[in-house]
Amino acid sequence: MTWNKIKDKGRLILLPLVKMFDSVPPNFITFGGFLIVVIAAVLILLGEFRIGGLVLIFGSIFDAIDGQIARMKGKTSKFGAFFDSTLDRYGEFFIFFSIAFAEKRFFLTSLCFLAVLGAFLTSYTRARADSLGVDIKEGFITRVERIIIIIIGLIFLPEHMIYIMAILAIVTNLTAIQRILIAYKRLENGGN
């Protein structure tokens, strides 16, 4: 089963929630999801990895349904897409930051910052290529996979977060490099 098919199935599973919240403005849901992610980050910072991971699931669900509601209600907007992506970056930073400083270990902190660098560059390379007329969705790991890996680590492997962050530090930066190479090929071929 491909990743896109898994995401489509996930959207179907979330459909009852989409219908439940369909009267709420999508940008409000986006902001509410962001606040839940911030609460998860605070819990993680306090060393409550498992509870923080569970709360992060709820924040991620809100992030997954805001766009669906906007499309269903015909209320999609460029600002809504921009607002969602921007708050995603803030939320992801707070999660990495809280993991980095929860255990006050230099190596874990360093890995978290390398992972956040790769995560941000993965998003930036896509956005910058898009501004030049090149669509790049390929990549070893996207935001959805990063959040899933973090949630699994927080809930099931909290004592091994250093390994989770090492994996993310490597794979996120490889994804950014992969997108740079894809952009190079496509931009060299007239931006196609």
C-alpha cells in the first residue's frame, strides 16, 4: 500500500470528526490544533513523554481536519494554507525544542537541533522550488512521517529518544538534500 493510499484511508477515518467540526471556521481549528501541540510540548519539556505524545496525537488530528473542513465548506484560501503551514513550523519547533531540553543532555539537544534544521529545510526547499514554478513533493520523509515517528518514540520508546532524534536528524537532512537535487534537475530542465 502506498503512502498516499494510507493518507486517503486516514482522511476517511477522520470524516466523522470533520462532520462534527464543520461549523467551526477552519482557521480556528488550525489555531486550536496548534495550541494543543504547544500543550504537548510543555508536557514533554516537563518529562511527561508518553502523555505529551498522546496529546500530540490530538493536535495532529486537528491539523489533519482543518483543510478537509475548508475544502468541504468551500472556504479554502491562500491565507488559510499559509497560516496552516506557518503554525505547523512553529508547532514542530516547539516539539523538537521540548524534547531537546527535557533531559538536559547535550548530545540529545544537538540531535534535536539537527533534526529541526532538516525538517525546516525540507519544508523550505519545497516552498522555494514552488515559488520558482517547480513542484516537489518527493522526499524520504515529510512532516506527517516526522510527527508519527516522534509520537511513537514519545509513547512507546521514551527512554530511547536519543535514537529517534538521531534517525530524524539524518533522514530529515537527507530529504532536504534530496529535494535540492530534484530542484536542480528540474530547474536545469526549464523548471519542469
